[in-house]
Amino acid sequence: MGYRNITQPFTWRALHSFWLLLIILVSASCTNTRKATYFSGQQTGTFQPPAMPKPIIQNNDLLSITVSSLNPEASAVFNTPGGANNTNSSNAQPTATTTTATGYLVDGEGNIQFPFLGTVKAVGMTKEELKDKLTKSLVDKKLLVDPIITVRFLNFKVTVLGEVAHPTVVTVPSESITLLEALGLAGDLTIYAQRDNVLVIRDEDGKKVTHRLNLNNTELFSSPYYYLKSNDVVYVEPNKAKVASTSRSQMWIPIILSALSLGVIVVDRVTR
């Protein structure tokens, strides 16, 4: 009886300390849900997205160029094998897979080698400009009558890295993708993603241009980076909670083990 009177106050103090330590550990691991939500302050309304940028042909691009006319036999020589795949239609959806395609490669000097026309400058042009240039050349040289030419990108892709569920290279057959769609195809941001500081790296005029976007701000919808361009790289940084949990993981392990040991001692004392 004397033993119980001596140890009971200690038991309740130890039990109280155990639960207090447990609450502190749980609180430390909690994340501000407001920071983990897209567009947390957005109200019902409308917005005007920026104009969809027209892709510009760059060095090392792979182009599908299909030619048709009233003379199918004369047109066939201009169509490279695999250059006109049905899977690359305008209605095709972007995917997070990589496929091998055959087409006209834009070399390091910005040229393509086109049958009967030889070296054709393509870099710096839009698809429509290259189409018009090829059409005019074929007609002027009397190679085809009223040719119909279609130019498409076979290597339109964006890369998503960092705090996403599945970092990946996203191929975009439709040649149109928004930042949010790219993140969705990468499995969405993790709970540790820094949503107010997403980095986009873009090639412009031979230089690397970087821009940071805040996914908690609706200004994203009017940003010129709302629509991604081919070869864009999206990097999502980890937030402070992820950095802290990684750098201090070895410190938390002995604390948790100590708390569990204390809990075992308390339970043992109470059940005696």
C-alpha cells in the first residue's frame, strides 16, 4: 500500500508527459492546409487566359511533313515512313510515355533535307510558315499541282521534376498543354511541394529563361507561362517541412523510440 502511494503521483506525471510529448510530435508534423491548396483565395468568376503560343521550329526538332495532291504517286515520294501516324492527330491527348517516330530532323544549322528541294531552312519558323514555304517551292518547280501539306511536331514534350508523384517527360501529340495539365500527368504535387514557387525553365532565342509561378495566385491564368512550350522544364521545389523532415530524421527517431519506451513503462506501472 505504501508502494502505491509513493509511485502513483510519478505514474500520472509520467503519463501526462507522454501524452504531451505525443501531441508535440503530431503538431510538428502538421502542414498548413491553406498552403497545400491550389488557388485558396479564388472566388467564383471568370478569367481570360493568354493566347496559345505558336510553336517555333528549333534545332533538333523532329517534324512530320505529309504531302498530298491529285497525283498520289507523285506525292508519295515526299512522305517519309512513319511521318504521318494516325496517333498524332490533332485530337490526340498528351501522355507521359515516350515513343519512337520517324520524320524530318532539323539539323544543327536549322535545315531539313526535303526530296527534290534539297536543303530547306526551317528553324525559327512556325508550322504554317514552313508549310507555305514548301507549298510555294513545289508549285514553282512544277513538282506538284495544288499540293496539300501538313506539318506537325513529333517531339513536342515537357519535363516535370521535383515534388510530384511521378517525375516524367510528358509527350504532347496535340502540341498544346497547360502547366496544370502537365502537373496532373505527373501525378499532381506531393503534400511537400512548394506551391507558391514553381519554376519553369524555357529556351528562348538560344538562351535559358527561368520564371517562377505561384499556384496559390489566380494570376497564373493570365501568365505567358500558363501554356507550356516544347522542351519546357517544370521544377517543383520541396517546402520547408520536407527539408526539415529530411535533415532531422535521425534526430526524431531516438525521440520517438524514447517516447514509446516511456509509454511501455507507464502502462506497466498502471497495470501493476
